[in-house]
Amino acid sequence: MLAQQLRELIESYIAGTVSVSDFSERFASLYFAVRQQSGEATAAGLCSAVVGPLAEYSRGHRAESSFRLELEKALYQHSV
């Protein structure tokens, strides 16, 4: 279930229906939930693939277009 919520959030951001600030806020909540549960391997993999690029974007070390590309890769690599 968490993996599907993460996928939907990432897809919404990529589609442009969620801003990067909204994505960041919603991702933080999902990230915390995933870290609190065991047995969520797909969700944990998605979180791991997103958290680094998100931190780099937030610190100004990555462009938003590069961040979006990393999210697209994460979806492909961690399909449900």
C-alpha cells in the first residue's frame, strides 16, 4: 500500500500536478511511515532512490529537471 502511494505521488509530480514543495512534504510523511514498517521492500527501495536526489535538490546541488529524471528512473527500477 505504501509503495502504491509513493508511486502515485511520484507520478503526480512527474506529471506536474504536484509542486516540488508539496511533493517534498508528502514524501516526508510517507518516508517516515515506510521506515516504521518492516516488509515494505518496494516502498523502502523507492524511498532510498528518492531521498538522496531530493536532498541534493533541496540544497541546490541538483536542478529540478535532474531531480525529475531521477524520479522517473526510480519508478522504472522499483516497479510494483
